[in-house]
Amino acid sequence: MSLAKSIQNAWNKQSAWLVLLRPLSCVYGCAFALNKALYQAGIKKVYNAPVPVMIIGNITVGGSGKTPLLIQLVQYLRQKNIRVGVISRGYGGKGPFPLFVDADATADLVGDEPCLIVQRTAVPMAVGPNRQQAIELLLQHGQFDLILSDDGLQHWALARQIEWVVLDRTRGLGNEKLLPEGYLREPKTRLQQVTVIEHTSETNATYAMQLQLGQPYLIHSTQSSQSVFDAKQHYHVVVGIGYPERFYRSLTEIGVRNCTQHEFVDHHAYSLDDLKFEDNSPIITTEKDAVKIKALLNADSAQLPNEIWVLPVDAVLSDACYTLLNQQLRQLNICA
């Protein structure tokens, strides 16, 4: 097991030995605070885009449901006739950056989440660690009323007008410690300065998001058209996301209980060997993983003996989220 995976497991279990990493957390916290102060004091340059920017981020490492939220917001804004574009760091992609993400983009170049976002929405999107360069490239491809930033909450070099943070209430804040003792990127007090969207099944949360499970589908239409998803058979679960436990719970919800888990680190770069098993039981995976797996199979023209199923999810937001969003947009003179 890799060091990254060992620490991730320790975070999820809130293992006692993480206290040994506290000195490193102190160093991280001091460096983080200093960097932020330099931007706030104007010593480091902050880029103000010519178009309002809305950050969709989190203060934790690992999955919180941020990507489904962003996809839902893109779809909603378009229904309101608001011209929206998206930028992202392109984590996991090798560039060269900045890059415009089109329908033919591959995860190895632009990252898995940008590929998924564009495949689901066809939204104009540019990626790169330098957000200014990404925005400037995006603006070459159209006119926009609003730019959504996929992550970037801690990217102080980019000015922003709206900040939404997704907080998974099931996972919570763990031991509430900064990296690497805990999985917080920032102190929890940061939540007092942003709009917090609670990813929760509780009905009493005002700004709430739930993930609605869709019908599993085959990764390739050329796979047996007669196949019908059968939750009762055995599955190989292939998953490489920040918080795989959520996916396992989702599988339980649709009735999949007989399965073998094959867990990889977030943004894992798959090889064919990762998908070869001793039996022909079907594989089931996330949409984010499917982006990379499908590209791998296309590039290699491989014929695996296993069917590969994908479980899609959609973000469902409370009415209060849309009411707040419309208020924030009006304050920026963005109206449908």
C-alpha cells in the first residue's frame, strides 16, 4: 500500500498515530497563513478577471461531491440563459497548459474531472495551474457572464466574487486538523466566510445537496446490448476517487452487495492490468473513473472479458440554494 493511501485510510479512521505528523501540520499551517497574508497585503499579485468568478471548492482533501455540484450549476445557469464557462487546475493531466477542453480531450492531458464535466455538459472549459492563463484562454473561445472555477478556493492569486464550499456531512472534518495530520486544507473557521453547501441526507439543512443515483449503463455501447444490470451478481468494484466509501454506500443502495473492491488513489492513471481479474464477473465503477478507463480501452483496442458498468450520479439541490445563487448573481448584475 502506498504512503498516500495509508494516510488517506488513517484520515478516514482518525487513527491516533496521526499526531506524529503534527509538526508537519504546524509548518503547513504557517506557510499557508504567510502565503495568504502576502496576497492580502498586495505583496503578491492577485488577478482580477474581466468576468465575475464563482469558486466551487472545499476545505478538505478528497471527494466531497464538488464535481456533481458544478455540473448541476452549469446546467441550471444555461437554463437561465446565462453564458457560463469553467476553469480548472487540470489535476492529473500532463498538459501542456493552459489547454482548452473539447469533446476529444483525454484525461491524461487535461485531467479526469475536466473530461467528465465537458462530456456531461459540453461547457466551454480551460485548464491549467495558472488560473489567469486558463481564463485568458477561455475568453478566446467566447463571451461569458460568469466563470465557474472547479476548485481553487485556496488559489489566492485569483480574485473571486462568490465562494461555495461543499461539505460532506457524512465524512465531516475528521479530526479537524490541517494537512497532513488531518485532511483540512484550511482551518475550519474558513467555513464562516463562504457559502457552505451541505452534502447530506438530512432534510433540515438550508443549503443542502444530495446525490441522486442513476441507472447503471455499460461503458461501451458495443458491449452486449442484451445485458441488463443485475445487482445480485458478483461485481469487481474499481474505484480511484478521494472518498471511495461514498461509492460503496451507493452500490449498497442499488442492491450491489456481492462484490470485490479494487481501490486506487484519487486520480489514478489506469492500466489494463488494473482491469484484469481471474474471473469474468462484471466491473462497476464511477463516472470519473470511467472517463479514463474508456479512453484506455479505446487507445489499446483491448477486449476485456468483463462487462464494465458505470453508476452515474446527479446533484439535487435544495430550493434555497437556487434562491441564494440568484441573489448573488443579481448583486453582480447577472440576470437571466
